[in-house]
Amino acid sequence: MLTQNRYILAMKKLAFLFFAPLFLVACATGSTTEDGVSSSGEESVADVTEETRLADDVQEGEEWTDTPADGAQAPGIMVLTLETVAQNNSEESCWSIIDGSVYDLTDWISQHPGGASRILGLCGSDGTSQFQGQHGGSGSPESTLERYLLGPLESN
């Protein structure tokens, strides 16, 4: 009798360990309506995956590209070009190119130990030669610069 009770208790524990995570996952994903929108207004994971097409899904002989046909960028991706940098050429928005990367130096203007004018002279332009001339090879200025990185400069 004692062995049977231990067996039943062990089975209950196993059932709990198996079904508890499933229950938690179900609660975390929320309920969705027929149109695939959850009660919070978000699309369900199933709908998003149905819209996503992987390169592995392409049949032999079928054309596939990971960029939209109209050449548009994916939403939320900023293209960092010379023109974009040139538009950010003021104390209110100061971007500069250094070694092929674009940096937003706006917040650094007032903090630069050499004075604001040193940074203002870089706004909207390629500041590689000025930066390398002043700080080339120094670790501290380069690590400070990395905090303001926006991304690589796109080549046209």
C-alpha cells in the first residue's frame, strides 16, 4: 500500500512538472481573436511566421531575394549616407563620420574635454583626419566614441 501511494504521488508530481510549463506558456502568449490579433492588439506569433519566408523555403529554379522588389528598406532601418550625415550639422544634431562609421556626437559636444568647438567642427562631415590627428591610437577617446555609434556609412 505504501509503495502504491508513493507511486501515485510521484505521478502527480510528474504531471505537474509536465503541465505547469505548458500552462505558463499558454498564459504568456495570450488569447487571439479570429483575425489573429490578441486581446492586447498584437498579431499572434503564428501570423507573423506565416508571413515570413525563409530562403530554405524557396523551390529550385524559383527566384528569391531578401530585399523588397521596390528597393525599400525594412521599417526602422536607417540608411546612413553622406547626405544624411550632412543634414545633421548643428549643435542640436551633430553627426560625424569617423573611419567609415557614423556617430551622433550631439550629447558629447558639451562634455568634450577639449571644448565644444572641437566637436562642432566635425558636425555634418567626415571627421576622420581630425579625430586621428588628435587621438589616433589612444584607447580612451576611441572607447568614448563607440558609445555614440549609429552604424556603418552606406556606400552608394
